[in-house]
Amino acid sequence: MAQDLMLVGSIPYDTAEDVFRAIGPTLGEYLPFIPDGEIGERLYWVNHVAYRVLHGHPDLETVHRPMTGDGVELWHGEGDDNMWSFRVKPGVKKVRFGHTGWRLGYAKDAINSYFVFKTLRSDGVIPADVRFQVCLPLPASAVFRWLADKDGYPALRDGFTESMHHEVETIFTHIPHHDLAIQWDCAIEDTIIEQALEKAGGLTDEVRAVAADIFGPANELCAHIPGEVTLGYHACYGTSGGWPRREPDDLTGAVLLCNAAVAASGRRVDFLHLPTVASKGDGYLKPLGDLDHRGARVYVGLIHALHGEGGMRAQMEAVKSEIPDFGIAAPCGFGRGPGKMSDQQGLDTANAYMDGLIADHIQALQLLREVRDG
């Protein structure tokens, strides 16, 4: 079971130290890398990009900012009807971001969390061979949903891609390459691909072109990352409004996403994460046979509560028929679950929630060993 498990990101604690202390001693021996839990403003995934990067930018007009019902500013929004919205100003060909390498905030957060990570690893809280995992959004996931006028996406995409390129460079300049894993989160990319599949009625050349286009920035963002840094992608069905936001009939969209990501990266891809929901019949996992992983370790996000009786084992058996050596994960992060550490009651709730999830992951690993090695 060594390193057969991965965590895709968010974990419901307020500090990186608490995340590492919760995960290191319990799941650390099964993990190749551990994230910092997407703490602080990253708890709401990319909402902080709207709040601290896009709002007030001179090339953008803020069309809507979230507010509470009684008129108090709300930085992270609540649901699809009350989220940030922007428009690229007329005449702007490329939204330009200053203070390159630091402007987006991801490098600062990663470097600060890495210090905690390496300190606790030296203290034996985290196993010695585990890397530090940094979770980042590709441009579509970071900015596409915020645009009131999608025609402005190319201008915002190109500027954000350039800024994220330098942000990644800052990260691998300040964190040792052999200690670093970078994961690209692909929720909006998945949305766009699934919508294209639905509109086309199945997989067509036009849908493949949509996937290739949406992953166009991946080369600029990945090709310059040193080979010693572990690199991978997390396909995501989304949690906004409750998980799962989408329940596709099969894994065609997730496989197409991963194939487009690998093809666009311009360097070796080390891992791929594909989410699942409840199987929709015998063909649900069949698209895995078309996965062009090119040697990347595949983690299937099947640790969830949507399975019927024997459903998790059945999914594992079906995955094994297509990919004999695979790892497992949850379909998404769990940082937006119940409880936070702001008070004792919240801490107790978060701890109870995490205790249950940790137990679920260990049980799933035991089942994986039975299925894969049996």
C-alpha cells in the first residue's frame, strides 16, 4: 500500500501545521506528497483570485462583487448567483499583471507552508520520503467563470498565464526540486469539456479541439518546470453548490481532459487524478482504455459515499482491467466540509469529520490491496 494514495488539496484546518499533524502520522506512509490543505483564503479555491488579484485591476471592470443579504461585503461569494463578475475593458488586448512571481499569492503561500512542512518532517511528523504538494489552478479554472463577457477570456487568459508562469518559477526557485510536487487543478476545464461532449452528443473532433484549446496554456506553464519536480493534474467535477456538481455517464470527459493535459505539457507528467461518481453501468470506466497517460501514475478518485453495496470494489475491479497498477484518492478535496478551527466546537467538528475520512481512506487502501494484489 506504499504511496498508493493521494490527497487532491483542501483539508478543513486553519493552519498548515494542523493539516500536516493530522495527515502525516495517519496517512503519510501511503502518500507520495502532502498538500498544505489550501488554508486561509484558498479555502474557497479560486475565489481569492477574484478578491485579491482581479478586483481593482486597471484593465478590468468589476461588474458584481458579492454582498450579504444585509449589505456587508463578502469576499468569497455564496453560490452561483452571488459571485464575483468582471469585464475586460475596451481596447485591452492582454490583461497585464505586475510584481511578477508574487502577484497571485500562490508562491508566498507555498514557500511559507513549505517551511512548516520541512520542519515537521525533520521532527518525524511527516515521513522522510514525502514531497510537499502545491495545488494551482490552470488559467480557465482561475479566471473563466468570473467573466461576465466570455469574449474577454483570451486577454485575461494570456495575462494570467504569463503571471502564473513566473509564480511557478518563484516556487521552484525557493523550494528544492526533489521536495516539490505541483498539481494543476482542472475543474472549469472539466466543465467546458463535459458541456462540449453534451452539446456534440459524444466524442467528436470538435470536442477534441475544445480540449486541446483549453489546455493551450499548459505548455507555457509546465515546459520550464525542472524535471526533478513532480508534476500532475487533478480532473475535478466541482463542489460549488455541493458535490458532485456533475455526474457524467462515463469517464470520457475526464480521460479526454487528461490526454489533452499530457499532450500539452511539454515535459513528463508524473501523475493523473480522475474522479468518479457512482457507476452508470458496465461501460462507465471503459474510457480508461483510451487514457494516454505516457507513464504517469493514475489515481482514481473513488473514495466517496455514492457507491451502492459493493460499488467501490466493483469500480476497483473495473479499473484494474484497464490499468493494472493504479492508486486511489477521493474525487475532490474536503476542506469545505463541516467545522473549522475558529472555536472549540468547530475544531471538534473538523476533527471528527477528518477522523472519519482518514478511516475511510485506510479502509479503501485495504480493499485496493485485496482487489489489485489478489
